[in-house]
Amino acid sequence: MTETLRASHAWTATAAMALAVAASALAMPATAIGAEVDSIRVLDYYNDSPDREIYGELLNTCGAELGITINREVVPGSALMSKVLQQGASRTLPDLLMLDNPELQQIASTGALVPLGKFGITGEGFQSQVIAASTYEGELYGLQPITNTIALFYNVDMLEEAGVTPPTTWAELRETAKALTTDDRYGLAFAAPANYEGTWQFLPFMWSNGGDETNIDTPETAEALQLWVDLLNDGSVSRSVLNWTQADVNDQFRQGNIAMMVNGPWQIPLLSSDADLHYDVVAIPTPEAGGTSVAPLGGETWAVPNTGNEAAEAMAAKMIQCINSDQNQISLAVQRQTVPTKMSDAVQEEFVKQAPKMKTFSEMVKSARARTAKLGNDWPKAATEIYTAVQLALTGKASPADALKQAQQ
Amino acid sequence: MQTRMSRRSSVLASRKLSNRRKERLIEMLFLVPAIVYILAFFGYPVVKNIVMGFQDYTMKSFFTGEAPWVGLKNYEAIISSSVFSSAFVNTFLFTIGSIVGQFTIGLAIALYFRKRFPLNDLLRSLILLPWLLPLIVSSAIWRWLLDQDNGAINRILDMMQLSDHPGWLTTTSLALTAVIIVNIWIGIPFNVVILYSGLQDIPEELYEAGQLDGATGWQAFRWITWPMLRPVVSVVLLLGVIYTLKVLDLILGLTGGGPANASQTLATQSYQLSFVQFEFGQGAAMANILVLISLLFAVIYLYMNKSAGKSS
């Protein structure tokens, strides 16, 4: 009796399980075929005001157009990569993911992203280097609506007072910086800390002189590093730059402690909030007159993670197209002091019309270069070598040529 | 008869055994929560980290779950890198410098607070402040205090006409010293608190007896305070060493390991490898070396604890 009872119990349990499996099997196609995606999950690192609100509004507008709600998660910039790795390991990646552009290829190489070609998205009409940064092994994995770069900011009053004009060549940069240096201020500042920020700031000097990240042990790169060493030895640049971030440099510039700085357009809102500070922006000087200033491209790209939910992936791809519409590129760029990545005259002219202060940056982006275009996954290693060499040379531990050789070992 | 007896005794024995077994089972059940906790939160991460040190564990491993076994390759790579030897020496100097500074100043302050004076309690609690501040806040503040051009420290040295603007955090010869000074400042409260409580435990009678024999001042310290404080001192020093070996946030906040790796330690290098370059295998190998060094001191600590227990 007991035996049969137990058996019948077991049978009911099995039957119930089988039914449940069958039911879920029946239910499955309904969610997949119906394409009833009514919400998607988004992850980004625009954690500070006003960026947080600007992107929140854009995502919601695009979501409304597509008839979906957006579940957005925002993490601090430094936490994004570890968050993505965690989510990758636990198979909980969002439907739409924002990545800093030099990190896209690393994530794409893990197989965590869906190539955008699957949804018919191409990079046509975009700045080609922006597309190169978002491409891994010939496939486009991300689309970046806006980009930024760095240029030379100068204090108009200080230059007038010293009777000099903004420098365009390296020789002029040295002279002008020297002329602007007084007892209580430095002529120039850049940021050269022991992290990727230091690399980022050095790149325009290295690239404009023909240096290359695939091999930094070259005379071209050594000359660029020599310029930085000379500027320090002239006393035109403070040794503190070895430990200054770009934000620190900006603070010093605002306080009038430095007359010129290498910095990015994201500082413009802060700079413009000082009514007494008159500043302007020019391209970073080139080695010789008439040279092309090659600056690095910054900004974030949007990608579709491989979640297995095809309907949601397709919806996320539509979101990316919406974020990258001409209209939205211009509006994002104007609000965030960045440059649209679509290079058509129509987009760029409309943009400069709306944001005249950004003219220099709009010009510079045309010739700017992506950090990961050549090295892809090996970029972090090269970037570490570059800032290590910069630090070795600026501290006087090694000559520029030796510093580059040592760092590359 | 004989067999019956033996059978009975064996039955009794087995009953006893089963009783004992039950008891043991219950004992084990009481241990289970602690064992599960230790296995889950200490055992797993440590084993995982040791294993990771032998794997080519990269970003890809998180998504695919695959990390090829590479034997000692990670260890070879980090030990042969040019940063390793200087990071090793820096870790040594940083630990010794911090401990010596923290301990001597901490002991001096603890001895001072042993005297009764007005506001003693208030001042003693104020001493704890550096301990209460988040390390990231302390390091950000010290970064500005130590700034070469506009930092308060150099301004004060200027006023006293003592210096020509040393670049505390920007010259390779000074950066490690500056980081050690800040770490001493942070470590003093810990030393004061533990040493002060150790001092409180020394019976007053000993000093009175000593006084009768003419032992005051230095003599009293040398022959009463120091021997009585010995067990506390060894705890403070060993815990201090283990805490100092793993200091990371402070150095990252102050110098980021720069300039030119002048303040790079094994801990910062491990962080750099794992979370900046995403070479998790090499980062884990570096962390394992650090754990091994800490373990060495932990073993010394346990051994001294044991022998101290025996002697008392």
C-alpha cells in the first residue's frame, strides 16, 4: 500500500513536471515570435549632472518613438567595466550598453556583443576613425553619436597683456609659454599623471610628429617627449603636472595660475561660468608650420550585448539608430560640448552654427585618430607603456629616447 | 555463555558508540554554520585566486567561462617585468617606514594620555579622526596639501624659509616618503587605541612598588611598562604589518603609483594588472605573492600568541 502510494506520488510529480515543461515550451514561442518587447534595459556611466539628464531625456524620447519603456541603470565611470564583466559572467547583460570607445574592442573580442551588421546598421557617413574604434575583426559592434578631443585653451587677457598670439608650432609654443610665465603663474599646463589620462594628453604631440603606438621607440615619439621635457625644464610648465588630472589642470587655469592648457571641451561649461575669465581655443600646435594636428578621439559608443533575446536585441539596435539620427547627434553635441560623428557638411555646419565655440573642435575631429584603431585589444598595454615613458622622462629618470625604450621592454 | 556475554557487551558498545556518534553529529551541526561561512567567504575566494594565478584569465574568461591553464607563466611574467623589483623594494620600505613611524608616535601619544589632565578624554577621541575619514577623502586632501606649487605644506615651509618647493608627489626621490608620511598619519589612531588599552591593563601597584625601589621615568618604562606591554606590542606590530602590506586606496589616491613607478607597491601593481590592464591571471599571481608574505607574518603572529599563552 505504502509502496503504491509512494509510486503514485512520484508519478504525479513527474506528470506535473512534464506538464510544466510542456506549458513553458508552448509559452516560449509566444514571447519570441510575438516580438512583444515593451521595455529594454540600458546601462551607461553618465552619472553626473547634466549628462545624466541629457541622456535620460534622449533615451526616453527614442523609447517613446519606438513604443517601449527604458529601464536605465547608471553607474560611475570607474565601475562600468567591472559591472559589465559581472553581468557577462552571470548572463545578465543589459539590452543596450554604453562603452567608452577604447574599450569596445576588448568587450567585442569576448563574444559578448552582437555585430550591428545583423540589423543593417553601417558606419557610412561617420568619421572613419570613430568607426574604426567601434569595429572588431571587420565587424561593426558599436555606434558613437558624438566625439570629443583635446585642444589648446588660452587665457585671452594674459596673452594680450604679454603681447603674444596663440602658438601654432612647437617652437612658438615654447616661446609663448616662456613669455607667459611669471613668478606666480606658469605659461602652460597639460596633465601627465601615471594613468591613461597621461597617455591621452601626450597622443596629439606624438601623432602630430609622426609617432605611432605600434612602436613607441622611435625618434618621432622621442622628439615629442623632448618637447614636454623642454617645457618643464624651461620652467614654463609646473612639475606638478606629473600628478595633475585634466580636472586639476582646469582648476589651475580657472584660478589664473596658468595661461594656457591642453584640455577638452567638456570643461567649457565650467570655464564659461566664470564671467571674468576670457578664454579661447585653438588646435594643439604642430611640429612645423602648416602641419596637421592629430588629436585622439574620445567619447562613448553604444552596443548591443549578446543576450539571446533576439527581439530585444533588434529593438536595442533601433535605439542605437535613433540616438545616432542627425538631429539627435547635433542636439547631443550642442548640449554636451562635443562634436557629431557624422562628417557631412550639413551636420557639421548646423552644429557649428548652434555652438560657435566648438569650431576648433569640429575642425580637429576631421583629422583626429582613434586610440584603438591600430592595436585593438593590445591598446591597454601600449597606453601603459606611453604614460610610463612620459613619467620616466618628465621626472628626469631617463632621457626621452631611453625612457621610451625602457617602457616598451 | 561466553558468546552471549561478548554479544551483550558488543551491543552495549555499539549503543554507546551510536550515542557518541549522535553527540558528535550534534557537535558537528553546531560547527556547520561557521564552516560554511568560512568556506564560502574565505575558502572559495582564496582557492579561486590561487587557481587564477595559474590561468590565462582575461576579460574573455568572464563571458566564456574558459581560462586555459598556463602553469607558472603568470609568475614568470610578473617577476621578470621591470616594475616588480622596485615594487617589491617599495612594499618593504613602505611597510617598515609606516610601522616604525606609526608605532613610535602611537606609543608616545598613548603614554602621554596615560597622564591625567583636563580634556584628556576629548582629545583622545579627537585622535581617532583620521581613522574615521574614508581613505579616499584623506588621500584627496593630502594630495592638495602636498601639491608642489599651491599646497599648504610647501606654503608653510616657505614661510619658515625652509625649502625650495619640494615636489612631494612629483619627484621620484620623495614620492614614497610622502606616501609613507600620510600612511603614518592614518595609522597612528589604531596604534594609540590598542597601546592605550594595553597600558590601562598594567596595574598601578607595579609603578608604586617600582617607585619605592627608585624606578621612575625611563627606568619605569624600561622595566615595568615595556615588559608588561610586550604582548600588546607584538599584536599591534603584526596586525600593522598585515594592514600596511595591502594598502591600496591611499597610494592610488595620492600618486597612482607614480611618478615613474616610484611609489608602486605589490598591492598597487596587482590592482593595475587586474583592473586597469584586465590581466586577471597576472593580477591574481601578484596578489598570491602578497598573500604569501602576509601569511608569513600571520604564522609568526599565531606562533607568538601560542608561546605567549604557554608562558603565562
